[in-house]
Amino acid sequence: MTDNVALNLYAEPIPQISLKELVDTKTDIFARCIKSKKPLLITDTQEVFPSLLNWSPEFLHEKVGARMVNVNTSDTDVFQEYHKEIKMSLSDYSKAIASGNTSDGRRIYMGGQPVSEYFPELQSEIHFDKLLPEKKITLKHLWYGPGGNTTGLHYDSQYNFFIQLYGNKRFLLSEPDSFLNLYPRSAFSNYPRVTNFNPLKPDFERYPKARKVKYFDVMMKPGSVLFISPFWWHQVISYSTIISLNIWLDTPKLMSEWGALQLIPTYIKSFIGHTIFPKHKFEH
């Protein structure tokens, strides 16, 4: 994992506020976030929901250790999209993480498991979702993996509240207009929302316009929540064993962003033969 790359950072850091301040002032968190259209880091959730700090590998083992889960694998430390999946119990997966064992030399990551489908017992342990409009919540995903994993730089098309529960994650975020300088894949490809440019290992000879791209560099600690507005580019790095949850909320498909235009072929394919929303392919 490369940490010493000199990134082109925005002049001001990402805005942040404590959850207690939002609750004490009776702020509508969702309304505030979507109005600003920018990322927001919400800190110190344990001041409002102390039990959020109970999440750990041992907590998952006790609650859902016997559950069979889908584990993604990768030949490298970068998970750019879904890779060859393997099935195992969550307890066996935890043992593999703890021992450093991988699948046939490949890295492993349990990303994007729907809580309602795989872990209904955990629904009542999320808490933060009670502060969001229930009718707008579409999915809640659990992410659990070892240190050393990185996502490819990508964007998503829905409002996203990302909750860090255990371990540290680093987010690099860039505004939607960076689309013009990040060489996204073809709108007709299987994974149009990604770029092969890696800001941690930049190849400016191949991607010269990427020099113009600026980033927020955000370290998330347990108890923090990051709101990511649709079409903001982000790359995510795990520095240790991590447990995270994210909450997707209903979002207009057609927005005035380049990424929304790029996804029109995906929406058409989904409408014709698959699902209303394109399936999320990225491991946070």
C-alpha cells in the first residue's frame, strides 16, 4: 500500500460535525446532506449511540458466526470490481483474516453483503439508520475485511452514509466534475463507474489529465460516518481489519452530472432485463 504519494488536495478539508451537535440542534441530517451536495464527516457517534463501539470480529462471531457469506477474491490488493467469489462461514472467514491466509494466494474481502438478507439479527444494532428517513432507505450493506485492501477509484449513483465501526479506513474523494479528467471506462462496459487510474500509484504518462484532479483525504476512525453524495469519486483503503456498514438511500436517477449521463445505458439494460438500479460492484 502506497501512502507517501503527494496528492493534489482541495484547499479546505472536508467539513465535519459531531453527531451530538446534529442531534441536539434537531437537524434533519439527510436534508442537510443532500442540500449541500458535498461530503460531510459526522464524528463521535458513540456519544449518541455508545453500543456502536461494540462492533468487532468477536461481536460478529457471537451474533452471526455460522452464517454463510460470499467472499470476493483478488490477485492484487486492489478490488476494482467483483472477482471470483468463494463461500464460507463468517467464522471461517474471520479465522482466515486473523491467520493471514488467503484463497490460493489471492486476497480476500467480504464486501457489500445486504444486512436484511444475510444478517437480519444485526438490524437493531445499526442505530444510525433511525436518524434517516425510513422510506428513503433502499439497502444496508455490511463490509468486513483485512488490512491492505484497496478499492479502485469509482463513483456510485445513490446517496450513501458510510459508517465506520471497527478499524480505520482512508477515503480519497473527488468532485463529480473530475469525470472529465479521470478517464472512466466506457458507458457500454460492464463496469462504467470506474477508472483504471490509481491516485496512489499515478501513471500520468498514460492519464495526463488526471494531474488536474483534486482530492479530499479523509481518515475514518470507529464511530465516524461519512456522507458521500452521488457521483463523487472515491477510493477506499483499509489499514487494518475493518468492519463497516453503509446505508443507501433513494436517489433520482437523472441528475445534472456527467456520471448520470454515463449510466444511461446501464439503466436501460437494467430496465429491460435486470433490476431498477444497477448492482453495486465495489468493495468499500
